[in-house]
Amino acid sequence: MTTDFQISDSKKIKGLKFLRPSSHIDERGEIWTSYYGELLNQLLPENIAFKHDKFSYSKKNVLRGIHGDTKSWKMVSCVQGSIMQVIVDMRETSETFLKWESIIVGDDNRLVTLVPPNFGNAFFVLSETATYHYKLAYEGDYFDVKDQFTVSWNDPRIGIIWPNKNPILSNRDKK
């Protein structure tokens, strides 16, 4: 089994990285490494390390996001199903402020996105169900929703083209 990752920078938004783990496929199926600290922690600022993981299970046409914060790095992937992953640059001083990038991520391509602080993160479920994985890195104690920002999924300043005009939203994302 290998622990190699192909790492590439976004062509649209500076600071955003995409990772593709190598995998081994044989007659039994497939195995791949989703995280290798010695390598992936080098992508983070000094004194920041991944601390915990979360999973989100969602049904088709669910849209989660656009959420973010000023503190945490997120390594996100879809381990089951297929999603449209969207990242929005929310850094007001950035030349790509309010620019967005989307990629299709799922169990068929194993893509991983490294999302820096001050970026909005969202996804739309394309398959019948999807399981989304977050690995979080931050300094200090963990915080949750009260310290995050939320941007409307259909904010006209951003202009994301979603695959569905009437997605299933949480109360938080409806506001």
C-alpha cells in the first residue's frame, strides 16, 4: 500500500489545493490512504495540525454551505456517493475575493480539497446519498457554528451555478 498524494494548486484561487491519493486496485477491490500526517501537515502553517474529523451523511439534492471561519483549515472529501464541491474565496483583501471554484468529488475519483481559513465551503449532493468527510486543523480550542460565517448559497455577488434551483437546505442555509 502506498501513501503518495498528487498535490495541485487551484488555477482559479490562490491558496486552494487539491489532492488525489494513490490507490491499489486488485480483484478484491481498492485501498487508498486518506491521510498521511508526515506529508499533509507540511501543507499547513507552522504550529497547526489536524485535530479531529467529522462526517456528514446527506441525501440527493441537499446543499450544505456556504460556511467557513477565520481559524480552521479543512481537508474535505466525499467517501461515498458524488457531490459538487464548491469553494469561495471570502478574503476581502484577495484579488479573487468572491470568486468560486467547483469540482465533482466522489467515491469514483477520491479527490480531496484543502480549504484554508477565510474560504467558504459548500457541497451539493448529486448521487442518491453521499458521505462527506471533514478533517479539521486549527490553533487553540475547537469552536463551532457560533464562530462561523454563512453566505447565502445563491448570493448574486458570487453567482454559483448549482445543478438544482430548489435544493434541500437547512434552516441556517435558508436565511
